[in-house]
Amino acid sequence: MISEKIQNILNEQINKEFYSAYLYLAMSAYFDEIGLKGFSNWTRVQAREEVDHGMILFDYIIERQGKVNLRQIDMPETSFGDTLEVFEKIYSHEKYVTDSINCVANMTDEECDLATRYFINWYIKEQVEEEANVDDVIKKIKLFGGEKAALYHLDKELASREYKYHSYES
Ligand code: OFO
């Protein structure tokens, strides 16, 4: 069984993961609106991964005989700037999520909860990957500047991202 402190912080994390999904969906809708289907696809795939992150936490709380407390999800922004601005926003959001995951890890240490410590390691690894993926897109946008042809090709590249469910073990 998990302690109340661990239960609370995991429930907060569920909320952050679902908020992330909302934020990515808002960005996806925006990219669709301005005709960047590839960027829209990339953010939509990311939104689905965020739902998975939330659900893995959800299932873990239940498995550890805790109580899932779903909280209100904040409304995401609905208007955004150019592709660089959006991806810089994504990067800073992911850094915020990384900090939040690190706080969960710290709390598992405080509470001597080794099972949750082991569980949360997957999220630590996942955040490294997410920050790197976003940084990769930012670098490409910066490298090619505002060139329309380059944006067209990057949009095509981002269109190839496919959603696949990855369990927390993999
Ligand atoms: Fe769930 O990793 Fe992004 O926010």
C-alpha cells in the first residue's frame, strides 16, 4: 500500500499528464488551422502518449491499493505563435514536468517507498527522451530559419511520427 503523501503526489502527477495531453491537443488543433499537418500530427501523437502516462499512474495507484482522485484539468492556451515559439513552449513545459517527476522521486526517498521509486524511474527516463525529441525539432527549426521550403520538409518529417503504446516496462 502507498502512503497518503505518495498517493497525493501521484494524483497530482496524473493531473499534470492529462493537462499535458490537453496542451498538446490545443497545439495540434492550432497547427491544423494554419495548415501544418505534420506539426499537427506530431503534437497529436504526443497528446496520446501523455494520456498513456496519466493512465499508467492511474493503474499503479490502484495496484498499490491507493485511491485515484481525479482533479479539474486547467484550460490550455488556444492561440500560439510561430513553430519555434510553440516548440520552445513545449520544451519549457517538459522541463516543468521533469522537475515534477523529480519531486515524486524525492518523495519516494523520503517515504522509503522503494516500489514507487522503481516505478517512477521509467518516467525519469521518459522525460530525458521527451526533452531530447523536442530539442531535436527546435534545432531543426533554428537551423533552417524561416525558409518556407525547409518548413515544408520538416512538416513532412513530423507527419511520419506514429503513435505506439509503450508500457512502463519498455
Ligand atoms: Fe508525460 O511527459 Fe510530457 O508532459
